[in-house]
Amino acid sequence: MLEYTSSNLMNSVQNNVASMSTTRDADFAAGSTGLAKNQILTQSGTRPC
């Protein structure tokens, strides 16, 4: 029973780490997209929002 609990907890930790990584990747992608948009608007002479 203790081995099962330990394995289950380790699996939960691994899943949480993977989830946090995915969230960070999505945040980075959103930030990069916003930066690119503002750079394009600036270069085209349009004021970014």
C-alpha cells in the first residue's frame, strides 16, 4: 500500500511539473506574439495599443 501511495504521489508531481511547463510555454508564446504585433505596428507607423 505504501509503495502504491508513493508511486501515485510521484506521478502527481510529474504531472504538475509538466502542466506548469505547458503554462509557461503558453505565457511565453502570448508575450512573444504581443511583442511581434507591437513591433510590426511601430515599424508601419501605427501606434501600438
